[in-house]
Amino acid sequence: MQKNELYSDFFYKEATLNPTYAPDKADKEEAKIVEKFRSQPNLKEQVGFRTVSAGNLFYIARPLQIKSESCLVCHTTPEQAPASQIKTYGDKGGFGWKLNEIVGAQIIIVPASKVFDEARRLQLLVIGILVAGFVVAAIILNLFLKFSIISPLKKMSKWSKDVSTGTLDADFEHKPNDEIGVLAASVNRLKVSLEMAMNMLGQNPEKP
Ligand code: HEC
């Protein structure tokens, strides 16, 4: 695991109450984890933080259970175990295990800072996505307002100015059948009514 750069800070231990290989012996904290697995056989995982001299650690632990008779060949008595095992690991520990007994825990340990860094990274990512979403929504809203409301209104205001000063006689052109279109039709009708009224008074503004 430590050969992979991603997991170089990770540490793995098969913490065992009565280990074959002495360095696998569970320390006080690990023994508590193992005891909890032993007293609650349905418990599949424990996670938590612990502090050692090196700093704050985060751990994930799973029970190590003897599920097969075949394990017991080497883990029952020194006499039964292969001679090479006794030669290398001694006859002091790792014996007297029973079938279905939870003898230890697989524990993966990571510096807690790594866990918090990852959480912070995810938090920033989520914030980034939200901000980007809002920016895109604002841009789309802006474009929509510009094309469907602001620019037709601007055109209409210029058109009204030109009509009111007598420099234009055309109707206001606005194809879409939206609110601006309804307004444009009303304004065009207003213009026609105004022209008719002026004509009736004999004061057509175009022929003063
Ligand atoms: C051929 C003999 C042999 C068999 C079979 C065997 N083990 Fe072991 N086991 C060992 C030796 C030797 C060690 C110590 C060296 C090491 O940790 O690899 C060990 C270590 C372990 C450890 C690490 C803790 C400790 O005691 O140091 C666990 C857990 C374990 N065995 C569980 C099992 C389980 C579960 C099985 C059955 C699936 C099994 N063993 C089958 C010989 C054996």
C-alpha cells in the first residue's frame, strides 16, 4: 500500500490480541476496538480518531474472524504447526485460536489531516460548482432580458421619438407574440387613432 503514492501515508495493521508475529500485537487502543468486535459479533466496521505522539490519526477497522478449520492447523498448538513457522515466529503466540473467534482487527490508519484536507477539497469543489452555476444562470438571465425585453423596448422608444417628431411614419415592427408584441400592436393602434384625430382636426402633423 505504501508503494502507491496515493496511499504512502496509509498504514495497515492486523492488530491481534494473541499474535503469531509479535509486532501484530494490538496496543491498548486497538485492543479496545477488537474487544468491541468480540462483544458485538454483528458489528462490521468501526471508524474513529485517536491521538498518538506522531499526531492525530483516523482509523477504519474491520473484524478478523477465523472462518475456516484450515486456519487452525497453524493457530491451535505449536506441536501441530509447521516446524518452519515455529522456527521463524516462535511458539509463544498465535495459538489457541478457536473457530469463529474474532482474534483481531484489520485496521487502516491515515493521518487525520489527510481526511480533513480531503473534506476541505470537496467543500471547495462544491462551492466552486455552485458559484459557476450561479454565474452561468446570471449570464443566461441577462442575455434573455437583453434580447427579449431591453432591446425591443429601446427600439420602441426610439421609434416613438421618431414618430412624435414626425420623422417616421412606419408601424413598429415586432414579430414575436409576447408582451412586447401586444404592446407594439397597441402602440401602433394608438398611432393610427392619433393620426385619424389629427386629420379630423385638419391638423395633420405631416402637413402643417
Ligand atoms: C501454514 C500456517 C498458517 C495457516 C494455515 C494460517 N496461518 Fe495465520 N499466520 C501464520 C503465521 C506464520 C503468521 C505470522 C506471520 C504473518 O503475520 O504473516 C500468521 C499470522 C496471522 C494473522 C496476523 C496476526 C498474527 O497472529 O500475527 C492473522 C490475523 C492470521 N494469521 C489469521 C489466519 C486465518 C484467518 C487463517 C485461515 C484463513 C490463517 N491465519 C491460516 C500461519 C498460518
